[in-house]
Amino acid sequence: MDKQTEVILAARCGAAARSGTNEDNCLIISSVGNPKNSNNHFGDGEYLSEAVSLGKNGCLLVVADGMGGMNAGEVASAIAIDTIAKIFLDEGISRMDLTDNNVRKLLRKAVTTADNAIKKAAAKDKEKEGMGTTVAMLWLLQGKAYYAWCGDSRIYRYNDSVLDQLSNDHSYVCEVLHLSEEEAFTHPNNNIITRCLGNPSEQAVPETPQPETLAQGDLFLLCSDGLCGVLRNSDIVDLLRCAAESPGLKDGTELLWKAAEEHHWHDNVTTLLCYVKSGPAPRPKPEKPAVASQTIDPEKDLDKVAGKKKGKGRAALWALLAILVVSAAAALYFHLRPKPLAEPEAPVPIPADSAMMEGTFHDSVSTNPDNTFRPIIGTEERPAGDTSTANGKATDLPRPQEGTDSLRKNTSPDTPQNK
């Protein structure tokens, strides 16, 4: 027996102030397969349990929302609840091999059996013709959460500020239009469903996914669309956070009801809560990046251990360092580069009479022992006393040989001019 798992159960079912007749019904069986179990089947009222130890066959919660606009919706939901209760209170469940597949088959059988019972009742009474209901079921068994639904009644799981919507609405906006949560919430036809129990034209086909593993702190919510039709999931997660913190779920269902009323509820509202108090291990936290103290292979595992955040940080650091180096190099270059030189002056004409002979350009002339001045041009020297002229001007001097100095200053081809 699963005596270690303890749960707390709470429920509230009734009509909104504007709706008048309550077409919802709900069921809580704290000990499945035990006909002596004082199961709680009600259409109006509240329920709160102390901590309950799950037995061998677990516990069952069911919500049924009678079809608004159809005849006798409250009758259809009551038939569904009665039919399902008989199946899950049968002692024969204790002798079953409750594998995952067999449990899911039993959930499907319960829904289809209830569907047939509703159709049979409608066929006997024309006033009830066309009545129908949705259904959502949760069976906690052997450390797992099995669930099934048909219609738009929902099943949620909350744990550590995370809300998971386990069921998907069988509705026009979701299955036909494929709208987002927000678009479906505000669409004018979001009350049209595509599956239900009691539809005379087709068999009810519930969904029964693979089970979820139970964890300590799990808080399950089953509700009719009277609640999720006026509250967004972002509202529900905040309310369930408060419910999980309240002692024994005492205020949980009351919080949900008040919130629905404040959001102008217009339909019947049913809320069932199941809190896993103890037994299973807590739900694992999301994995964190490995710490640097682990033994790693620097060449193979560094990127894996560092993770994307560290890789991005290292890349940003290198980029910043590169920018600083480039900026410093540019500043140094502009600081040390040679200053631009002025345009060279025109060659100084060599006068034949005074300036050159008087030794004005000492770096371009030579003095010989007899105190006569001679300009140095290349490697050739004009003999002293050679004052031959032509047309009253100094005779043209030989062109300087390639690679020799000239009279111009700072005009060597190797001297930078415009740097």
C-alpha cells in the first residue's frame, strides 16, 4: 500500500450569482476500490479533508460541467458522476493489474460508459434530448498522476511557482482555429466545444496521456470553464501560490471563487484541489551549469562546463580588450608620427660675386689654405682662380653626380616631405 503518500483534498461547487441553475457536479473518492468509502458526490457545497494516506488503489477526483444551452445539463453531469463513481468503487479494481496501459484503459472505459448512460437516459425522455456534459478526471495511484478529459474542463498542476496546464481544451478556438491562449481567451466563440459526453452523433473520445510522476508539493486543480473562462493562467498561478501557502488548503477554493466573482463570472464554478503533502521526493529543480571545481578535460569539456553565458562573457571581454589595444595604438601613432614638413624653398641662386665667395653657406662651401672659397659640387672641384663667365653670369656648374649632396637642404628623395 502507498501509505507514505499523504494528500489534502478540497472542493467547492456551485452556481455563479448570474447563472441561476448549477449544472456542474463533482466527485472525490479518497479510497478507490473500496465500496465502504464515504465518497463525496455533490453538485452544491464545499469539502475539505484532513491529510489522507493513499491506499493501494489511490484516490480519484472528477469534475463534470453540464452543457449550457442544452436541456437538463445538470442531469447529464450527475449521470456522468454517478456512473464513474460506480466503476471506481468496485472491489474488482483491487484485483486488476494496474499497469500504465490498464489504468488509462479504465479511464477511457469510465468516460465511454458515462457517455452511453447519458444517451440512454436522453432517449427515454424527450425533454432531456440533447443533454451533455464535459468531464475531467485525476487518479493519483502508486506515485503517479493519471488523468483524462473530454471537453473544456481543465486539469492544472502547480509546484514551486510553476503552473502546468495538463489538459488541452477540446474547443473550436483551440482545435479548429489553433489560437494562442490569449487569442482563445478573448475570442467570442471560445465557449463552443468539439467533444463532450452525450452527443448523439458521435462517441465521446477522451484524451488519456502518459501519467505524470508525483512530487512533494504538487498542487492539482480541476475546474470547470466557469473559472478558467474568466481567469487567465497568469491569474490562476498567483492564486494557487497563495492556496499552497494556506494551512490545509482552507482558503484555497475560497480564493479561486472570489477571484472568479471579481472577474464578473457568469457560469457555474467548480474547483477541486489536491495537495501532495508528503511521500514522493520534491520535484527536481532545473539543472544549473556545472561548477568550475569539477574535473574536466580543458580541451574537450571547457565549452560544455562554461556554458553559453560564460562563453559570451569571455568573447565580450576579448572584444573590449581588442578595442582598448587598437585605441592605444592609434593614440600613440598620432602622437609620435613626424610632423608635416613645409614645402621646400626654391633653390638658392648661386651669385657669382659676393654671397658664396664671402662664405655665407658654410655647410656648402670649402675653405682652402690660401683663404679662397670654392663651392663643393659633387666630387669635382673647380680650380682656384677659374672665374670664367658667360654673359656676365657665373658659368654653369657641372650637374652633381648621382648620389652626391647638392646645395638644397632637406630635399633628398629619402627625406619625408608630407608625413
